[in-house]
Amino acid sequence: MTYTNDVMKRLHGIGIIPAIVLDRVEDAAPLAEALCKGGLPAAEVTYRTACAHDAMIAMKKARPDLIVGAGTVLTKEQVDSAIDAGAEFIVAPGLNPEVVKYCQEKNVPVVPGLSTASELEQALSLGLHTVKFFPAEAMGGIKTIKALCGPYKTMTFLPTGGVNEKNMLDYLSFNKIFAVGGTWMVKADLIKNGQFDKIEELSRNAVLKMLGMHVKHVGINCTEADGRETAEKFANLLQGSVRETSKGYFGSELIEIMVKEHYGTKGHIAIGVNSVERAMAYFRTRGYEFDESTIAYDEDGDAKFVYFKDEIGGFRIHLINN
């Protein structure tokens, strides 16, 4: 899905948005550090406690690269408070047209909550393209979202409420899911006890599970004279078959023999991921660069294939959707 707003595009790439309840402002900075180090540079700080405003300021100060948003926003006064604290997006549990219109006047992205077709029609009438589906699991989860997408094909969803590490892939595998919201990596007791290393670990585990990275195949550069024979040997070794392509052969689906085009000094390695778009966002936060000229897009406008800019050990590396 193509998002014109930069903040929304970045949140879509991150894929998992931690929903945070903070009781102490002093926990904000170390929490921001833990999330960013764990690969989740986004935070929805909920207005369920009195320190939400100051906590957002502290998180953004500690990690300027963190996308900070305000959650559980119920009133225009809270919208003003959130914007004053530097919030870059607003999330609400329900759809209040007055609050939505106020956010739009203030030019801040707003994601109101809903769970019915009637509310979806109201959201469309307000010009919204992304909504929160809440409480997700209690309202039928991904099955309900897919049913709603039948007549409402232009809407994307941020499911929260009962979403966790075990079921998040059920949601994220559907192309109408903007991102998922969750609390399992930022549980109150972890924050209260100062277990920020654990929060970083849980965040990293969530990201890696979302991406589902694995070696899909290895590409070997070869001469045209030896290409077919080399492919046959690998196919025999790996109990597969030879498949001819426009660039050479596959000797089983694990080994690609490149004879007409060579990528990398020695060859290339294909890394399969659940979402190239989200994998690119993750690797960029870690300082990796991509060869922009190699990006291919799917029908939704998301990247489906890309090469990294630099070789590793003589091999070029590319990402490809599973």
C-alpha cells in the first residue's frame, strides 16, 4: 500500500507499534533506547496516565529517530497536548468525528478505532484510509477484517487488542494490515522493574519473527559452457531437478547457476522475507543501504525485491518476498 504521508509510510514499514502505558517519566528515555535498539523505532504513548505528555517529550529527546505518537486520545485538548509534546501521529480507541476533524485541521495523522461496517463508512466520509481495529481478537480478529475488506477495499487496518507474538503473523500476512499494535514487549511490570534489556530482546524477537528471514537460494556465477552440467550436479546432490531460466539454471531450487548475467564477484545470496518493504525499513535503521535501481514493486506499491548496496565476501545479497 502506498502512503503519501511520511510518518504513516514509516510506521507501515516498522510493522509493529508498541502501545505504552507509563507511570514514571524517568522510564521514558531508557524505554526509547530499548525499543530503537530492538528494531522498533516507534511508540504509541497512551493517555492513560498523567505523565503521557512529558513522557513523549523525554522519549523524543532521548531518541530523535523514534516515531512518537499519542494513544487513547479522546478529546481535542489531548490532541493539543500531544502535538505540544511532539507527537507525530494520534491513535484513538473510537471514532469521534470532532476529534478526527480537529487532527486533520492540525495536519497530524489520526488513526481512530472502530469495529463495524457503519463506522467504516463514517471513516471513509471523513477521508480516512487507515483505521484502528479494536478490540481486534474480541471482535473476530483477522477473519472480521478480511470480511470488512470485501466491500471496503481502500481501507487499511491497525489491529490492536489481543494481538501478540503468537498471532501477529496472522494479521501481518494480509496486505490490508497497515501495522499491528501490541503491548507484549512493553508490559507494565517490565517497565516498572527496569528490565529494559528484556524489552530490547522482546522487541528484537518480534521484529525477526515478523520478517521471517531465511536463505532462499544461493547464486553461483558460472560459464555458459559449464552451466548446465553444474546445475545437474547440484540437482543430483540435493535431490531436485534442473530448471532453466533466462539467466541460467536452477540446480534444485536452492542453487541458482548464473551464466548469462553475473551478480556479485562470486555470486549472490537470496534472503526470503515475509515483507521486503518492512525488511528494508528494519535494515535502514541499522545503517544498511540498498541499490535503489534494483527495487521492484508489487501491485500495492510495496517493494518485493531489492539488492543491498554492498557485497559481503564477494557475494551480492538481495531480499525477496516469500
